[in-house]
Amino acid sequence: MAEQVIYLNGDYVTKEDAKVSVFDHGFLYGDGIFEGIRIYNGNIFKCKEHLNRLYDSAKSIMLNIPLSYGEMEQALVETIRRNELRDGYIRLVVSRGPGNLGLDPLRCPAAWVIIIAEQLAIYSEEAYRDGLVSVSVSQRRNIPDALNPKIKSLNYLNNILVKIQANLAGVGEAIMLNAQGYVAEGSSDNIFIIKRGVVYTPPCYVGALEGITRATIIELCAKLGYALKEEPFTLHDVYVADEVFFTGTAAEVIAVREVDGRTIGEGKAGPITTHLLAEFRKTVDVDGVKVYE
Ligand code: PMP
């Protein structure tokens, strides 16, 4: 396997040389944005959708990305090629760049662009079949009026506080509510529930990232003929659901078998979740940008 090389502002450098300034505002303040993208069999899955979200996040926080959309796509392709990856995960980071100790972004003359590509191992096939155990946590989603969860910003402390509560409960992913008590999402995954054949997911205004996997599942439901409703729901609805699953770039479509001690459905991945995962996996090396000729 090739030695890992990292894209850093137009250069390809080794892991040892991939260093960021202590004055970088991404480091000092979480001022920046990022994407997590999967490569499946040499295909950058949903590349366009990820780049659209990146450039939208940049616009929202008035961050000038120094690469055009086409140049960014090329940088992703080249980074994957140089790392000789066919399957893996890409972390694309655009930070406000180095400035002074004040928080003013006007003091940061140029954004920094970093692309890290590497292999990924997350859940076992048994986990997809058996489902995860999850819990709800007391940490609430930050309100969209303060920092909109649609912005995939480097400021992930809200999510990290959820992850800490998940760790304390001994589970891999937890359920976060919004300030009104509606189910929002996981620490880094969107959530779906299924009741009597209808698939539900919270609308993003409740306080969720517009997940690319979430959008793919919504499209698949339409294609496969499952009724889908984007509407707010509560923990009660989760407890009494027939099926529950999380979606995310890394997690794909992972069933939940237990929430706060309540067994969900049969206590394993249910039939619709299993069907959606199978259909999802059929699209992952087709829909996107090809890295190799
Ligand atoms: N919510 C949050 C907070 C996330 O960080 C992510 C990304 N892992 C998701 C949802 C899922 O989004 P996507 O399907 O685009 O990976």
C-alpha cells in the first residue's frame, strides 16, 4: 500500500509534514467547515452532493474557498489516486486559515484546504444484522437560530458532548433531542423510524444536518414505494416504532435494536431497514465520480 499522502493547500505531503499553524482559526475557534465522503470501488459516492453542501456551508459562514468546484473535485480524485485507494473515507476540511489571536475572520487572509484519504472500518456485518443499542441523552441540539446544524462546521462540540454521553452509557451512537424535545439526530448520524410501513425522519429544521445518506434513503423510499414523511416526532414514537435506523456516510444504514431499554420491533434489523441497506449498497459504486479510468 502507498504511504499516506495528504493534500495541504495544493501540495501533497506526508503525514509527518501535514501540519497546521497554531494560529489557524479552525484550531483556535472551530472556524471552518468539513465534509466526510466515502469511496466505494473507486467511486466518490455522491461527490457532487458533498461538494454542494461544502460550498453552501462556506457561503453561509462567508468563507472563501480558494478552489473552484472543478478544482476541488480534481484535488479529491488526485488525493485518492496518490493514496492508491479503491475503498475508503475522505475528510475534506476548509478552515478560515491562520490569523491572529482575535476571532475576527478579516484577520485571516486565506482559507486552508486539507484532504485526508484513508481506509475506514466502522461497524461489522453482524452489527448491521443485529442492530445497535442506543440511548437518548440530555445534551440538546444547539438551536438553529444560534448555529444552524445545516452548516457542517468545524465546531462540533455540541456533537462531541453527545458522544461523551454515549460513551458513558457504553453505546456507539446516541439520540439527541432539540430544545423543544423533538428527536433531532445522532451525534453524527441522521435518524429514521418506521411505523406500520411508513418511514419517518425529522425535518432538518428540527435541528439536523441535511445528510447525504438521509437524502439517498428518502430517494430510495420513493423509488421502492415506501411512504415517507418528514415530520417531527418524540422519543415515545421511537420507543414504539417497528424499526429504527441511523444513516451517515460512515455508518451507512445501521439498524437500532434497543433504545433506552426498550426493544425495537423484533430486536434486530427489521425488513424495511434491511431492504433499504441492500438497495443503498447497490448504488454506492455507481452514483458519483470515478477516480480511475
Ligand atoms: N448528522 C451529523 C451531525 C453528521 O455529522 C453527519 C455526518 N456524519 C450526519 C448527520 C450524516 O450525514 P451524511 O449522511 O451526509 O454523512
